[in-house]
Amino acid sequence: MKIDHIHFYTSNSTQTSNWLIRNIGFQKIGTCVNQDTHTELIALNSAYFVISSPLNSTSPVAQYLNHHPAGLQILLSG
């Protein structure tokens, strides 16, 4: 199975992605912000991480984090 990307839910996507960039060597690919969610896309070689955090309490990310610890939400294979 080939993994396309891994999607993490955290309380602070900028802080999480910056840590991975500084300490592991990931590169920032892009940022997406909508009314509910802030998302960072980073990559290391062919490994893509999508890291999202909530911008308000109605965000799907906030709903997830209300019931689960921060961590892996989706693993997609191609």
C-alpha cells in the first residue's frame, strides 16, 4: 500500500508544522485558511503531512479534538 498523505488534527497547526520543519527537515508547501480551519501542508521527500487546527468551536477539527487527543485523523493511500 502506498500512502498518499497523512492528516493530523492539532490545536495549533502552525506550531506543529514549524516544529517538524525545524527539527525533522520537512519543507512548507502551503497554507489554507477557511472560516473554520487553519491547515498547513508540509512535505519530506514524498511524504506529505496535512496539519489542521480549529479556528472556532464549530470547526470539524474542534469537534474531533473535544473527544480525542491531537493526532492522526486520516491516512489516505493512493
